[in-house]
Amino acid sequence: MIGISSHVFLLLLTLQTVAVVKANSEDNLVRRKRLWIPPPKQLMENEDYTQETVAKIHSDFDDGSGNIVYSLEGIGANQQPFNVFVVDHITGDIRVTKVLDRELIDTYNLSGIAKYKDGRLAEENVDIRFKVKDQNDNPPVFAVMKVGEVTEISPLGTSVMKIMATDADEPGNENSLIAYTILDQSPPHGMFDISQDGTVFVKNQALDREVQYELHPIMSIAVNFNSNSIRIGGNHPL
């Protein structure tokens, strides 16, 4: 487990007050509109923030006496999974109660609510967004490969088959980029090679139907013979 981060994440709330004054001979009417504009927060998956305040919501009408009651709504608050994020009803401090996993939920979209004790809204609800940052914590998973084949007189560069793998880390992130290489092959004559995109191709024209070839790229590949063709099948990695 990665150690507790020393950084405390706070939502900086921007309060914008717009006053519209309407006057007549008897009274003045003043209307104010307050807008909460918290920026989205990013929390790293697999890190323990449970002892920290990761965000804070605050109403301009909070006089410090407990006259405002704060709450959270949304998936990860009052919806399943419940109470991943909780708020102190008096202070507005928001905490996360567990270590986050981006592969389960990558973004939490919550609503912060401020009410008077009698249940009246003190402010408009504020959108609070927590984005879970990706770590490279998932190995590639290889799909079941179909059998490929190539004749023993195939020229150099002939494509034999395509290896496919997926990674559960964030798409488009460098953590989910996949490249392929052959670790070893038997016999060790370098008959085949593989491109970084997973294409297995002929590297040596001296293919022999009487010899069984076995390749070991990132996953195992068993090579067998069928008539004048070399058949290549794949197995799941252990």
C-alpha cells in the first residue's frame, strides 16, 4: 500500500454576489445570488486519503454556530457504493473512507447541499467532481488467439498472425500502452519476429516442416505443422 499523501486537497469555492436593487418610495428590495464554483479534484487510486480532508464545502450563510447542515448526494455518497465520500454535517469537511480504484469508478460526480436546520436550502446545490487518477496497476490481458499458418517457403516479412491484448488502465494513458516482443524462441534460429503492434511475421526463410518451432513472446505460442503449412496457435499466459 502506498503511504498517505501529505497533500490536503481543498475545494476553493468562488462566491459571486450579484446585487439588484429596486427602489420605490416605501422600501428597497435587494436580491443576492451566490454561485459555488469548485474546481474538479483529482485523487490518485491506491493511495490512502482516509485521514485527510480531501475537499470542503461552505455556505456564505454559515455563521459558525451550526445553523447550516451540509450533506452529499450521488453515487459514492448516498447511492451505491454508499459512503465512499462523507461530509461533516457541521463543518462541511469532505473525507474519503476507502482507497479508490479507478478501474471500478473513474469519476465521482456528487452534489454538495447546504440547508438551514429547518430544511430550507441555504444555497443552490454545488457540483463536486472527483476524478480518480490512474496508476499502472494492471498487467495486460491477452485475448484467445486464433490459429494462424504460414507456408515454409514464405518470404521475409510474411505476416503469420496478430496478437491482441488489453489493459484495464486508463485508455489513452501511457499506463495502458502495450508493446510486444519475443523473449525467446526454440530452436533459437530467429525464424519469427514480432512488431510492437503484435504482428508475428517471418524473419528467416529457412522454415522447415520437420522441425517444431516454439515462440515465447509476452505470451506462449505453440507452432505445429499441417501439410506444407506451419500452424501457429496461442495459449493464455499464466
